[in-house]
Amino acid sequence: MTRVLLQMTGIVKEFPGVRALSGVDLDVRAGEVHCLLGQNGAGKSTLIKVLAAVHQPDEGTLEWDGQPVSFGSPQAALKSGIATIYQELDLVPDLSVAENIFLGHELSTAGFSQRHRANRTARELLVRLGHAEISPARSVGSLAPAGQQIVSMARALSRDTRLLILDEPSAVLDQEGVANLFRVIRGLTAEGVAVIYISHRLEEIRQIGDRITVLKDGRTVATGLAVAETPTADLIKLMTGRAIEYVFPPRPSVAADGPVVLDAQDLSLAGVFGGVNLAVRAGEIVGLAGLVGAGRSEILETLYGARRATTGTVSVDGKQLRRGSVTSAVKAGVGLAPEERKSQALLLDESVSNNITVSSLAAFSRAGFLDRGSERTQSSKLTASLDVRPAGVTRAVRTLSGGNQQKVVLARWLLRECRVLLLDEPTRGVDVGARTEIYQLIRRLADSGVAVVVVSSEVEEVLGLADRVLVIREGEVVHEGPATELDESRVLDLVMEGKVA
Amino acid sequence: MTENVPASDETARVEAAAQETAREDNPVLALLRTSAGRNAGLVVALLIVCVVGAITAGDRFTSSDNALTILRYATTVGVVSIGMTFVIIGGGIDLSVGAILALASVWCTTLATQQSAQDSHWIVLVLVALAVGAGCGLVNGLLVAYGGVVPFIATLAMLASARGLAEIISDKKTQIVQVPDFVDFFDREIVGIGISVYLFALVALVAWVLLNRTTFGRRTIAVGGNLEAARLAGINVKRHTVLLYVLLGICCGIAALMLVARTSTGSSTHGQGYELEAIAAAVIGGALLTGGRGSIVGTVFGVLIFATITNIFVLNNRSQSEQQLLRGAIIVAAVLLQQRLASRNSKT
């Protein structure tokens, strides 16, 4: 029986008006991979922040290596051997790998850095992680996300880490990167390091996890479940409190002779994708499936004019758009809900209303003067019909949850009554309940005659939502056909084909 | 209200609550975060400055003549500060305003002093000043928006070039204005208040409407608040950026005309230090140097506070150097205060 390294009992964390954690128990053993499962808002992030001493718990006890402790600061937790690798990696791109690894605890003599020793130690750490090919002198910015993650882990190990917390580490990785990551994790646990692994992907947990703790609404609903003995259906039931599948709205049959709204001919972007032909009829939803980095987002952005196509044309309702001009696309009735909602779509400090009307300002102005009353009425109507919560169009968008922020972005294009809607990862960061609403909303839009193109990393989502699917591999369309003729494994085959060899 | 919110809003509630915790710390800071509260804070600051003035300079400060002096001084830098507020909200900065002002003053007075132009109409003078301002702003804007030069460098280059050109045109001499209609116009007073004060008020009013009630203003906030989001929302961000710098250039032209009228001269040394004062006034008034936020009312107060402090220094016979020292300290204090307000705001 392995030693218990960390024991958290009855952890409570309150923010005014809300209990983020109301009684969480967690025990982690040395040398195990302990998976933390839960929906968005279940309290996973708050819990790891309590553990890393970013937040102080209001109630509950924490035992570290058999001793009751309370970490006063993140530095204290680090010193005790708890390292957290957050979703957004905190590396300095212009410093070298070695410099990043020893950032904050540089190897130095009288203030002079010992570069050779740092490089040597860094190399040892990288070898230990099975990545001897990463040079300690290389700048971190030139590494792929997978490599950067390795550097983060090397940094954690440079401090004698005994517990490593990984928050959705696979989100930035492709299949191969995930396999590497798992190899590294197995190596670490073999040395006795405990790992807390957070992920939404159940199949990953199957592969790497030893035991599972499930959180729901800030409470532990199950702890210490052995991965091997717990069926997936049980886990979903624990996470949601009900057994659910994503519910996709039914597909009405698209008139095969319906007018083609969006038509792209021989579209290409040098070095990213090429030879894309795409025709979307009114009322049709076309899905683009493929791995991250296959060029899916770039295709959408090129259709939208946000990237300047190298060759090819894009037409809407038969009228050709000016190449590389967002303004021309928007005028023709094209709307984009980009992948990175917060950085690419929203003005976070501005009101819901201002965010909805920002693409339709001309419609609300007379000689440049805005009719703010009408702006608010129209926005209120839309948010009510989309069920944006909390209601009220004057609050800042920042205070809304992911799903509601996404509805605000969709409302922006609903207001413009656009002809073509391009959706990049429309349900990223959106929880299960709100997903269903967004799927229905997208279908409703299509039914009203809009041509929709959806990009998603979740094959299930593309297959469930779209009428027709284009599979993209390394910038090329490798398959095109009705969604009903494909299943998840076939799509994965298509996506991976040629990569294995 | 927490009772019947569905689970899907858990995140929203946690975020909102976390924000509220952050805000609870200090009631004064919390008040200053609202726009009404900030303006109230600026009124209090201005009153404190006035009390200091009344104590140290007595009647000389409190006389109505002195109040008019402060106002008249505030008008030139005030018009520039209002233009600067737009550029800052739009995510930019302009270091060349003082130099543009000098160039505009020299160029228009050169025309007005030439023999052939002796009896030229005053409107020529006005048009030239505005055109020079707009032209310099256009160059700044094109460099920033289409040339991809960071605003700091583009306008720093303009600062050097515009003042250099002003020195060449004027041969480093002060040029006396000889257009009586023009000087007379600005000498006029309405109920005892100089015409330039009315002009400043008019510029401020137009600017307030432009920022808060028009598509131009809304787009400015969008471009400065999140450039990428504004671009993907279909706003022509490059054209808009150019327009912002042109707007500021025109403000410099107006300020140049006011200064030419007040001093009856055009000179390549006009407007020195205006960039600092204009940026400081906008920042004190609540403009965020990262863009996306700012207020015309706030900027006007910022200008008045600076003008009053300058006046108190003059009345007490303190040196220009001491004045500079205090100014620097005020700017740092304002930015520090603003960062405390802003960092709490953006925490999630």
C-alpha cells in the first residue's frame, strides 16, 4: 500500500454570494496519477488554486506528507514540492530553455549566473523527461506547444517536485504530443512523483489515470475510484448527475437545389492549405473536421477575409468578395465567431449591448449619431430569445460565463441577419447544458436560410451538428460527404491516415 | 437571486463574486471606479488645488481676472488634450502634438507676413493652420496604421521633423502676425470671457458628443479595447486609426491658431512640453494608456487642474523647474492610482 502524500478534507472556499467549494475531499498517493473530473464550474480550478496556495481555504484541513500544513503563499507551496502547470503556460518566449527552467531560482554565484551549470542541469532534466533533443540553449518561443510543455515540466522538476498538477495539459497537444506526455508522466510516477491530472477527455483518463475524484457543484461526489473498474457511463452520471449524451437537434432535409450562398473556388493560403472548393447552400450546415493545425481555422479566416488568400475566390450570393478584406465580407453578410472568444471577438469591459451592435453600428445611426435606445431594445430582444443569463444588456460581457459569452457573439451576427455564418469551435469552454442550447441555436439559424460552416476539434460535434462534412488533413480536403455516412472512427482514420507511416 | 440560477451559470457567478471580493477592499477606490465617482474625485482634486491657491496667493488667486487667466491658458493645451484623448482611447499615443502645433503656427504666420499676403483674408491663416495639423496627423496615422510603425516611434519622428521644418521655415525667428481681423476676432469677449474659452468649450462639447453618441466614438472604443475583435467585427481599423490621428492633428491646428492669436506670434518654440501635459491630462481624466477607455469630461478636469497648478506657481513666483518637478510627480501618482483601479477591474 502506497503512502498518502496529500490529504485534503472538507475544503470550503467561499466568494461573497457563492460557495465555489463546499466540502471537497481529496487524497493523493505518491507515485499515482490522480484524475480530477468535473464539468466547467464544478470547482476544479478553484481547488487546484487552493492547493497551489493562490487562494486560502475558508475551512478544511490539508495534510502534506502526514503533517497538517497551511501554505501561506504560492512560494511556500512550491518550496514544499507542489508544482502546478496551468493551461496557459507561463514561459518567457525570448529566454532560452535553461533560463526558463531556472527562472526565479537561478543558479548563480554572487549574482553572476552559472550558465554552463544551468545548461548542464537543464539537459539532465530534459533527458530525464525523455526529451534529450531539446537544446537548453534554444529559445522557448521557437518550440512547439508540446515542447514548451516539456520545459514547464522540467521547471517543475528542477525544484524537487513531489506533486505535479497538470491542468488540461492535452488541450494544446496533438495525438503524438499526448503520447509523449503520457510517457513522461509514467516516468515521473515511477520515480514516486504524484500527479494530479485534469482533463475533459475521458479516453485519456482511461489511458493514464490510476484513480479518479469527481467534483460536482463544489463538492466531492466520488473519490478514489479505480480507473480500471469504473465504467464511463458511471463517470458521466457522477459528473452531470444524470446520464446524458450531447443532444443534437434533428436535421431537416436540405433542398438539394437550394441556392448556393457561399461559394469558394480553389482557395489556398501558401504553406497552410490549398485547393479548397466549398459550396454551402442556404439552410445547410457544413462541418470541417481535422486535427489542430490541419488548417481548419485558417480556412475559415480566409473565407472571412481575415487572411489574404494566395489563390482562389470567395463569393456570397454570386458576388465575389474582395480578397483579404473583412469589411467586404461583412458587407456581403458573412459573420465569424472566432476560436478565441475573449481575444478575437469580445470587448470584455464593454456592455453586452455594445458587443452585440458593434458590427451593425451603421444600422443604428442617423448621420453618424447612434440611437442608443433602439440599440438596447434590439439587444434585449435578442438576448431574451437566446436566453442569455443573467439578463440585462448593460452589464459588462466579462461577467458572463463562457456559454453566455458565445451567445452574445452569435447575437451579434443574428442582429446583422447575415447570410453566411462561420463558427470556429463554437462550444469551446461551454458546459454541457449550454452546449445543447447553442446546437439548437445554430440549427435554427440554418433553418432560417443561413449557410453555416462549423469547425470543431470534437468529431462527435461535427458529425452530430453538420449536414455535410469535409475532413481536412494537413491543409487538404481528404474527404467530403454527408455526415450520416461517417462515424467517429472513420473520421479519425481519415484524419490520421498518412501520419502513422 | 442565487436560488434559481441554473448550474450552467456557476462560472459566471464565481467570476462575478471573485470580482466583488476584489472590489470590496476600499470604498474610496470602489467609488473612483464608477465614472460619476471618478468625476467627483476630479472635482475634489480641483477644489483642493484651488484651496491651496487661495491660501498661498490669497486675493490674487481668487480674483475673477485670475480665473479667466487660468481658463485662457487652459484653452490651447485643452484642445490638444481632447484630441489626445481620442488617440489614447483608440490605443495609440502621439508625442508630436507640440511640434505639430509649432509647425502650424509658423506656417500660417509665414503666409500672413509675406508681402504678397499682407492683405490676405484671415481665413487663409485659419485654413493653413488646420491643413498643416491635419496633414501631419495624416502622416502619423498612415505610418501607424498602414506602415506598421509603433505609435511611439512614428510620432517621435514627427516630433523631430515637424519642429525641424518649423525652424527652417521661420529661420528660428519669431514671426509677428499682421492680420488685424484675425487678432481682433480672438480679442473679442462675450460677457467678459475671451472667445478662445468659448472655442474650447465648443470643442469639448463636440468631442463629448462624438465619443459618446456617434458610431465614430463607439468604433474608437472598440479599436482601442480589442483591436483584433474590432477587425473581425468588420470595423475598418486601419482607416479608423488614421482618422484618429488626423482628428488630433486638426486639434493641434486649432490650438496653434489660439496660441498665435494670444501671443500675436508664430514660433518654432511654441507648444513645447504639450505632449506631456496633454497625455497627463487625459490619463488623470481616466484614459487608459492601453486603450479602450477614457472620458472627455475627465480630460477637461485634468487640463483645468494642471492649468490651475501652473497659475499658482506663477503667482507665488516659483520657478519653472519646480513646476516641472511637481508635474512629473502628479503624472506618476495618477498612473499609479489608475493602475490600481484597472488591475482590480480586469481580474477574473
